[in-house]
Amino acid sequence: MKLFRRLSNALPALVLLSGGAALADDTASDLAAKASASHWGYDFLADLTTDIGPRMSGSKAEQDAAAFAADRLKKAGFDDVHFEKFPVTYWARGAEEADIVQPRLQHLAVAALGHSAPTPAGGIEAEVVVFKSYQALIDAPEGSLKGKIAMIDQHMVRAQDGEGYGVAVVSRVNGAIEAAKRGAVALVIRSIGTDSHRLPHTGLMRYSKDVPKIPAAAISNPDADLLARLAAKGPVKMRLKLENKSTESETITVVGEIKGREHPEQVVLLGGHLDSWELGTGAIDDGAGVAIMAGAAKAIIDQGLHPKRTIRVVMFGAEEIGGGPVDAYEAAHAKEANNIVIAGESDFGAGKIYNAAVPAGAQGSAFAKQLTAAILPLGVDMLHEPSSHGGADIEGIHEKDGVPLIDFGQDGTHYFDIHHTADDTLDKVNPADLAQNIAVWASFAWLAAESDIDFRALSSSAGSAK
Amino acid sequence: MKLFRRLSNALPALVLLSGGAALADDTASDLAAKASASHWGYDFLADLTTDIGPRMSGSKAEQDAAAFAADRLKKAGFDDVHFEKFPVTYWARGAEEADIVQPRLQHLAVAALGHSAPTPAGGIEAEVVVFKSYQALIDAPEGSLKGKIAMIDQHMVRAQDGEGYGVAVVSRVNGAIEAAKRGAVALVIRSIGTDSHRLPHTGLMRYSKDVPKIPAAAISNPDADLLARLAAKGPVKMRLKLENKSTESETITVVGEIKGREHPEQVVLLGGHLDSWELGTGAIDDGAGVAIMAGAAKAIIDQGLHPKRTIRVVMFGAEEIGGGPVDAYEAAHAKEANNIVIAGESDFGAGKIYNAAVPAGAQGSAFAKQLTAAILPLGVDMLHEPSSHGGADIEGIHEKDGVPLIDFGQDGTHYFDIHHTADDTLDKVNPADLAQNIAVWASFAWLAAESDIDFRALSSSAGSAK
């Protein structure tokens, strides 16, 4: 009933729903305009980062963030606002120090990598062996790093679509395993980031069962420059001290919906993640994403719209810390996965969206044409290529359950200047760019939820839609 | 003798000195080209910041930096390389922490201000009163801050010539005095900087004899944003802990010269400062400046030139920590001040020079015309206005002894993003821009030292040279 009331409160200019394509198209454009003008999404983000701040998965702050988000969703008129809880390892950063101690004492800006073991109480002091790339480390013979600290000095390349991350991040994820295999007592990496500030980039790292779990940390790019310059001159010794701790805890995924009026079981899933690293306040990663997704759905509610299918906003917990919780969501929802008609994720900051890709099955469809028409005025191209990737939170349901993906490409030219650093704060978000993201996602969510299209089907026009 | 050998080793293209204006002009242009191509200045800076790093006035590191610089000057063929030592208070940063503790715990990026008193051992915890400007603090009645932490939230304006610094810096210099007068137990300021990174800007602050010496610190701009947003919502409590210490020590000024062939007692003084804050490695402030000045003189040596007057490169100690040592240099040299024919300072990073101003007495002179001709191809305008300011190191000899000033204006659009932060590292210096600075100063130094002009005299053409 509430939803029908919403509809009847819609602006007079809104023609009553009749299922026609032209109607949906006008509605999407109108929605985009209204979404662009709303402050709700930005306010959500501002309050999340101001009143809660950092919200590490498994922490008390994450619980508070979940309570905050659920409260906002309820007040905004979302249906079925609820929590889904999953076990998680809470990794808590402690004191951390890195110093060059030879040839002379110089302090380095350092951050332990997520899941890193702590160092022994007194720290580790050892000679540093610098590798110019991850490959160079791989090429080092077994045993060659015995008693040494391995340093991977691979630079990350700046690219609009963030492609440099995929290339560089292996140092962070697998570096400790590969360094330990060769005898190293610790791993230090050049930050996986495109900036040149004294703010190290943290992020997830992995261990392997059969290899010693050595401590792993990132130093800032200017510090990596310094270390590389010194190493080119002679032996460098480093002292590394990390006091982080791991405990078992639980993470919270927050869900809110706009229930579909005709096919409530069919779900258009809009995902982002609520948890964040704790060096910054998680504004671009991924406060922006959850603000965008919730803001997009809120715009639909505000317009009194009531689509055929359900729109589900999912604010995932524990994206950053990886693995388990995202898989757990997939496991918990596998039985309904066939009803998730399409899923999208916003987890790349608040840079403007500049392109879009729909599943192959939808290319050339009325849906795709309506979407193209709605987002082109917002500065978004529809790509000729079909969508092929979503994001970490939804890759489980995509890969295991075949849920089709919508993909909006954001301008990430500067995203990795900030990503996973203390600099991830509200000032890095441009409210107008955030609003453009909200408008694009609102248009998409409305069109997808109001459509009957089966995104899984291979449309005969796929590939010929160019 | 050595100097004459240098001359005879000059390039064949160099016409023998005959005192003619055309000759000097060609020489300056040739010198600028050669100076631009030399790596000596950049190497000096790279090695200073890499091998020594931070060099706080009065510290062991400053002594090491002085030894390094003197060694480089000697190897480069400078005459009379020597130290001049002055007493200084060595202020050493200790552990420092600032947290918002109400409405919820949030860590702030903080840096004690130079000369700040430490907090009591357990730190200070108090409510914060936020002032949007320094003036707002001044307007607060006496006693109104009893038991509170005063926070000055004045933003610094970005400007090419850095004019925003002069307006904003009063918060840092006098804020603790004014806050203490009104009863505050500590002062916190928004960083005096134009960036939005989690890297606070330190810098000099002052106390007054009759006012309690309260601890004073800067928080980064994003942290100041957060604090201001929270303060707009309700009461904010902060905990501040600073463990810095002050001890009596000495600072070292390093001097090297190119002795004049005709008037060795007449000095063209090129100044910068060798000391630096210790959060970064003092690359732009002021490693660049001393590299530029030494590099300019080195270019003259490399060309085998031997000017009439002495060129003196002075790498001041204790510029950052202020007051005493610079005055001490003035006092030590007051008796020769009449022979310092002109002085210039490079202490604004390595941004390109884009304008120049000569003393009123020199406007329209052959010297000014030659200088204009030499630097215009380097992208430097000669201003119609005479020079009116030099810099902190040379203001003593200018104001007390009337030493005329040369002033080259550098592009400082981004200088205050970095200034006095941990981000003051070598990567912030563009080698080509540094080389342009060296070329400009080399041209000037040669022309001024080869000239007979009396910069103190009021030229009849001054003001009409437009």
C-alpha cells in the first residue's frame, strides 16, 4: 500500500504507468534529473564518514555503521530493511614502524597489509633486497632471501579505468608467500597506488598453508623512492615493527529493498560495501558506492515510482578483508540466484561514470535503447562490448550462479591516489560527480526493474547492435 | 691563480673579458644554457635528501648536512668554504597524538608546531571551541576559553605567488599566545597549507613572556574538515598528547665563494637555508634553494668565469626555527654589510621562476637590460616594480644594513601543498624546473658580479624604465 501511495504522490508531469517503452524512457530521464538534484546520497556519505568514520570489518565501528545505514534506509522508506551476518576474522592494526637503520636512520611511512602477521615483539631488523618487479622476485632462486627483508618496488601505472591495479596488486596479494618461499623474514612493498604522498596504501594480502607467514607491509611511494635510491648506492638495513592482531568476529551486510509490484521475487541487485579500511574514513572506498546505490533507489522512492521487479540495495560487509563473507552471501542466496535478474556494483569511488556495458543478452534491446537514451545526456557512452565484470562483492553470484552484470565505468584516473590510504576522506568526493553516479544508477535500476527482459537470454541482436 | 686557470679553460667561443656590455650579455646567455644542462644542482639535492634526509636545526643531522654541503662545495672548486656557527634552541619532536574522543573516537593526523611546549605526560583532554578565523579568536573575550582547546579553522588561499601564506600564517605564529590569553589550555590549528591530504603542516610558533605557554599543534586539512563538521553538530572533545623537547645547541651556516678578481671585498650574496623541518626530507624547503644557489655558482665556475666581484653562496642554518640565528648572521656581518652589493634568496621550492624585480636603483641600467635579455628566453618577465622583499634569511641585512635585494618570483601554486609536511620529498622537485632556476640565478650572479653598478644608488631612470 505504501508503494501505491508513493506512486500517487508522483509529480503531475508523470504519466500513469501503462507499460509503454516511451513512458519508461521519460520516467528515466525525469528520474535522472531529480536524482541529480537530491542531496540525500551525499548527506548519507557525509554523515557516515563524519559520525562513524573508519569501519573495519568485524569491528564495533562496522556494527555502528550498519545501524546507521539501516536507520537511514528505514527513514527513506525502504522495504524489508535487515541485516545478514557472517563470520569474519577481525584484523586490527596496532602500532607500526619502519625505519631505515643503515646507512643512516630514516623513518618510513608504513602500513601493515591486511591479515599480515605481527612482527616479533622487538621487531625485525634485516638487510633489504630490492626487486624492481614482482616478476624479479619470482625469478629469485629458493633460499636466496634467507634472513632478508624482500622489497618489491613495482610501480603502479595510472589509467582512467584503473587497469594498472590489476597488474600491480599481485605484489601485495601474493608477495609474502613468494618472498617467504625464498627465505625472506618479512615483505615490504611499494604502495599499490598512483600518488606520490607519504601515505602508504594498505590492502588485503594472503598466506599459504605450507609457507611461513611472514609480516608484510607497504611503504609510501616517496619512501620506496628513497629506499630504491639508497639501495642503488649500497646495503640498506631496515627495522620493521608491526603489532596488529586478529580475532574472530562477525560482519554485517545491510539490505533494503523496493519491493516489486508485479514480480517481487525478481531482483535487480545494487551492491556496494559498507566496511572500510581504517586508515581513512572510507569515503571513496566504499562509502561513495553505498551512498550511490542507496541514493539511486531513494530517488526512485522519492518519485513515487513502483517498478515491477524488486530493487535490492546490498551494503556488503567485509569486502576489504576478502574471501569468506562474500562467498557466504553467495551461499546464503544461491537458491534465489536465478531470480537475481541482474546485479551491479559501485566500488570505484565517486568519479564520473563515462561508459556503460549491458549483458550480451540485452544488447540492442528496448531496455538497452532506453538506458542509452537516459544516460547519454549524463555523459555516459554505451559500449559496443557487453559487460564482463562487476566487482568483488558480486563476482560470487556472477561466477557461481550466472547472475548477469551491469557495468558502469567510472573515471578512476585519481582513484588510486587515495585508495586504501589515510587520505580516503570526504573532501575527495565531488558532490556533483556523486550525483551523476546516482542519476545513472537510478535510471538503470528503474529501467531494469520496470522491464520484463531476461538478461540471461542471448539476444539474437547481440553483437550486431553496433 | 686557480681562478685564472678556470678562465683560460673556458670554451673557445667565449670572447676574452673586456668589460663590454655585449660580452657580458652573451656570456650570461651561454651560462644559462650550460647551467640548464648541468645535473650538479639536482644531484646535490638528491644526495642531500637521500643520504642525509631531514636536518632539523641544532640536530646531528644538520651537522652532517653541513659537512656534506661543505664537501660538495670544496669539490666543486668554491673558495673559502667554511662554517659559521650560532647558538640555537634544538626543538625535537616526540610522539604526538590527537584524537576526537567525543562524540566518538576518531584519530587525527597531527603535528606539533615548532617550539611548542609538550603537553603534560597524560595529555590534555578538553572540549574544543572552533573559530572560523584568527580574527574570530581575537574577538573572543578574555577568559572565554578557560579549560578549552581553541581550534582556529582558517583556510589558506591558493595563489601563484603564495600570498595566502602571509594572510593565514598568523594563526600558527601567534595563535597560542592569543588562545592562552583567553584561558585556553591548548591550541590546535587547521594546517597552513593548500592541500587536502592527511599530512599536517608544522612550522614555527611563538610564545609571549607574560602568557602561559600552551601546547600548539596543527591537524591536517581533512581532519580540520571533520572536526568542523562534528563541531557544527554538537560538542566535540579532543585529547592531545605532545612529547617534544627543547635543548640548547648550535646551528651551522655553510659558506662558499667565488672570489672576485677586481673587487673581492664586494659581495653578491646568494642565500638559501640548509636546515629543514623533520617531517619530510626538506627537498622543496629548502634543499632546492641551496641546490639552486650552489648550482648557479657552480655553473659559473664550470664556465671558467671569474667575475670582478665575489659571489658568496650562504647556506643558512636555523631558518625554520626562526629569530636568533638569522639575526646572528646579520650581527656577525654588519661591518661588511656595506660591501654586500646585492643579496637574493631562494626559499620557495623549485617551481619555475616567472618574474624578476631589481632594486629601484638598478632599473633601466645596462645591468637590468642585460639581465632582462638573459632571462626572458627562460620564461621570466622583468617587472616594472622594483624589488621590495627577499626572504627570511636576508631580511636582517636588508632591513638593518640596507643591503639591496634581487627578487625572482617562482610559481608557488603548489608549494603550500607540501610545505612543512612529511610530503616534502625529492619526488616533488621537477629537475627541469630546478635547472631553470639555476640558469636564472647563474645569469643574475654573473651579471651582478661582473658589473660595477651600485645597487644602492637611486638611478635617475628608476621608475621611468617602464
